[in-house]
Amino acid sequence: MENNQSELEFEMKRLEETISLAKKQLNQARQRNEENKSAIISAKKELRENTEHSISGLWTSDGFEALAELSQYVNPVTEKIADYEAVENKIVLLENLIKSPYFARIDFKFDDEDLPEKIYIGRSSLKKDNSYESFVYDWRSPIASVFYRFVTGQVFYDAPGGRITGEVNLKRQYEIRNEILEYFFDAEVQIVDEFLRKLLSHNTSSKMKTIVESIQKEQDIVIRDMENDLMMVQGVAGSGKTSIALHRAAYLMYQGLSTKLSAHNIMIISPNTLFEQYISNVIPELGEDNIVSVIFEEMLASILPNIRIQSRNQFLENLITSSGYRDTIKSSIEFKTSHKFMEILNLLIRDIPLRWIEFENIYIDGQLILSKEVLKEKIVGKYEIPLGVRLKQLEEFIVELIYDTKRIRLKKSLKKEMMRFTELNVINIYRRLFNDKEYFYHIAKDIELPDCMGDILIYTQENLASNLLYYDDATALAYLNLKINGVDDYRNIKQVVIDEAQDYYPLHYEIFNLLFANAKYTILGDINQTLEKNEDMSLYEQIKKILNKKKSSLATMDKSFRCTNEILMYSSKFIEKCFEIKSFNRKGDEPNIYSASNQSSLIDMIISEINLCLEKGYQSIGLICKNEKNAISLSEFLKDRVDVKLIKSESTSDLQGVFIIPVYMSKGLEFDAVLICDTDNKNYHSEDDKKLLYIACTRALHRLNLFCIGETSPLL
């Protein structure tokens, strides 16, 4: 006990010293920025006063001197502002660090030393003033990997200078909240599991949390991987895939000191805007600038400007609620995003100058300058240069030739004439491909087409006649546009993170490959969580083949940290038995199915369950419906009796309280309690519906129950 007492005293004193050092540095940083603020104000004033006279002379013959004088005043302002922003960032880090400076300690004895060194690990680092001595090590530092990967005994870690070996004879974990040491314990495997169970048993929040205190060995290996250009993770529901991806992004930025990687060099491709909002605070909480995050439709909109495009959520709603067209919708997207259709599009591009561009003779003052045959000859072939670029080069060639021969200014009418064959309307070309049935079959003569190709052609013709471009056509059209016109928008992106990998088809990966030609990838998915197609492990082989990176790796994560044992067991019956999911052994209540005789009694049951969840202190309660139609209907019944939010396909919302959500929008999210509200035999009966049930069930952390009117789904 005495020993414990002295350890506690030591740890209290150490915490006090750490906080005191951080507070001192915080005051210095605040002081520095007050000075920076004053310096910026006076530098701007000086800039105004001293340059007013020279601004007017910028464009005279003495303009160069005036510009030089101007830059002499502008540079100090720019430097001061940059310094101010860097210090502001440090202030935020220190404010967070003071509340909870570290969560772990290892006592590490380097092989060439006699005594172990106490290494404290936190979300960010803290160094002693004007020295390299670390008071707290950042969780991403090389030595911190020892905490995640080893128990006590012989250990190693890889530092920039090579492998360091040594011995760990203590691993300790802390709970520090608002500057107060709540508790600490010395961690061996069993205790760590207990600690993790305690963390997992807490309520979820409206935002995804950082997991730095509880990163597991296999997760750490993925987070710190610097070997592979393509890092893929197949992880079951609740295995922490998204967390790993975000922590990996923060780790890559930490490494960015040597690899020149900053927030604007990384891009996260998210499944929807709601999910984007849910993950938005993880990276800033880890002390880094937030990364650019986009959803695929936003990329489509930038590739195909001024076109109304159906969102993926609208596409899924259409697919799930459609009765007559369902098979055609599935066949259509499967075909249009396949390699077979990509071949057809590539053949179409080769055919455009031969068959689709009407080249015209070019006359000046009645004299033939260039014949259409010569123009065509300049475009056909040369497939290594995108067709759109070749047409632009042709335009420049014509302009130069006319200048050389006639020395006349290019008339507007000639420019207009040229644009008739040098400007391509990609959507019209795509429409013509589907509207000319004979041509379609001619171009695809050596390609094996689906049996229902006729239905797909009719379905596509109808869609292309509407004023909304459907999601499958938008994807194919984006590929066509990129292949014709090339791409330059994402040159600065060096690392791409793709979540929900199983939601994308081969053509999507071809598009990613065109957009991010020089990037490395982190790709995370779960083949059990597909919505409108079947996937198996060959998905990752396909991705590897398309992205064609030098070094790639696939990690599998089969342990779920989200659900209780009972929820996990219940969810597992909706997926293939060959896929074993390991539970983290957290106990809870068995899920139940409640069937009501009519609508009014169903609503009473749901309200009673919501109230019970609120009494238990659950902070996020998700009422999941099969589709948006059902969600809207349920919302109408509940809105006057319960404080409930409806999440629709374009919603962004704080996931706190009680809300109703279609199943396809709940992917990637987690809630304390889940009520699946429409599990009757009409809604859930097919193989595809099994996957929807699996996704819905695995959103629940602590409590899951299912509700319906009348006969329950046979899948239950």
C-alpha cells in the first residue's frame, strides 16, 4: 500500500509539473501573439502610408522599382501573419493538452543504458523550454509504437535512424480529465481489455471520437504503415475502420515533416455529407488541420459542371423503393460501371474523330487554306494524347497558319466555325451512343453484353431524355469526359483515403486512378456491407489491379469493438457463415422483435422503447427505416408525441437525441440504441434485404430492438 501511495504521489507531482510547464508555454504563446497582433497592425499601417504614392506608378516605366518597394513592405506583413497563425495553432494544442496531457507511460530501457527512461505519451508533444527533452511524446512518435504493439519485456521500434531495441518493464495507463488524475493502472493484456471495455461501454457522442488511448496492435500497424503505396483494410462492422483511416491521415501529416505532406495534400472520399460531418472533428482533435473531404457526387459535379446529377442516396432510394424497375436499375449500374462498358467507351472515343466530328474545309477570302481531310488526319491516331487536347492543338495550329499566311487578325466567325468541330459536347455524344441502337451493337460487337441489354438501352434512353442525369450515367459520363479532356484538378493530392470501398464499382476506381494518378491510397471496406450488389474478397484484387501501385497490402480486421456480444450474434445471422466475426466480449440485453396489430399500437411500442432508452441515459437513439419513404411516414406519426429529427438524403445533422434515418444513410455511423422500425415481411424478404438488416443491426452499441406491424420478416 505504501508503495502504491508513493506511486500516486509521484504521478500527482508529475502531472502538476507537466500542466505547469504547459501553462507557462501557453502564457508565452498568448503574449507572443499579442505582440504579433500589434506588429501586424503597425506593418499594415506602414504599408498603407509608404506605398500610396508608389501604387499609382506601378504601371509606368519605373514600375519595377515601385513593385520592389511594395514587396519590401508586404513581405513583413505576410511573415507576421504566418507566424501569428502558427502560434494560434500552438495555443489550441496547449489548451487541449492542459486538460489531459497524456494517457500512457512506458518505462523503456535502451540497450546501451543502465536505467529506464519514463516515456509519457499524449495526443500531442510537450518539450521542455529551449531543449529537445520531451516531457510528453506525441502518440505518433516512433517510440510510442512500443506502447501499442508490445507487453512488457524485450521490444523494438523503428526510428528514422534505424531500429532501436530495448526493454519495457512498465506499461501504465491514465484517465486524466480537466487537469485531474482520476485513476491509473499498470497494464498487462487482461487489464487493457478491461480498460477498453470500460471505454466502449460509454455512450457514443454526436461526433466520432479519437481512439488514441485504445489503439490495438493490428490497428497500429495499419496506421503507421509507410511501406505501401496502396494500403487496403477489409474490416467487419465496428472494427474501427474509419477511425483507423483518420488516425492514419493524422499520422501521415506528422510524418509530413519529412515527406512534405500537409492537410491540403490528403483527400478523404466520404460516403455522404452526414458521415462527413460525423468524422469532421477527429483530425483537429489530434492536433492537425482538417483535411479536404469530398463525397463522390461533388467530384462528379466538378467534372460535369452545369448538369443536374442524381445523388447516390437518391439512386439508392429509387432502387430500394422501385418494384418493377429494380432488376433493370441493378443491371444498368452493374453494366455501366464494368470494364466491359469501359471498353465500349474507349472504342467510342477512338471513333469520335472518324465518325462523329464533321470537319470542314477552312477558307479565307474564298481561298482554301486547309482541307477537312488534312484536319482529320491531324486528329486521328495519336491516342496517347487525350482527344480534347488534340482538338485544342488543332485549333492553335489553324490560328498560327492563318497568321503566317495572311497576317490578318483572326475573325470571330472563323473561331465560331472552328469550334463546331473542335468543341465536343460529351453528353450529346453519350446520348447518341444509346439512342442509336444499331451503332451501339456495332461498336460492342466483340464484347459480351448482359442478357437484358435491350432493357438497359430503353431504360437509359428514358433517363437521358429527363433533366436529371442518373448516378450510373453520371459515373460513365465522368469517365468519358476525363478520358477526352484530361484532368488537372487534383495534382497536389498525394494521399487518398477511400471509406466504404465496397460501394464503388470498377469504373469508380478507374476514375480515381485518372484523378489521383500520383497519389498513394488507403482504402477501407467491408464486403458484407454492400447495398445493391454482391461482393467478395476479389474486390481488393480488382482494386489492386486498377490502381496498379508498386507496393500494396491487405489487412483484415475481424474483431468488432462496437456492439455487445448479443447484438453481434444477432447481426451475424444475416451474413455468410464463412465470415467469422470476433466479439470484444461486452455483455448486454438480447435484441427482441415486437409485432403490433396496427399502426397505432406500433407507434405506442416505439414511443415506449424511446422513453426507456432515454431513462437509461442513452444520448443517441437511431430509428432506422428501410427507405426514406418509410422514414418520412414514421416521422409524421411521431412528430407531435416525441422530440425527433428526420434525416433525409441530403441532410447534415448533429447525431444527438432521437432521429429517424433510412438504412443506407446510417452506414459508418453508430448509436447507443437502435430501433429498426419496419421489419415486416413486405419490407424485408430478399437476399439484398439481409444486407440492409446486417447494416442496421450493427449500428447499435448497447441496445437493439426490432418492430413491425403484422407478420415479421422471414429473414428474422
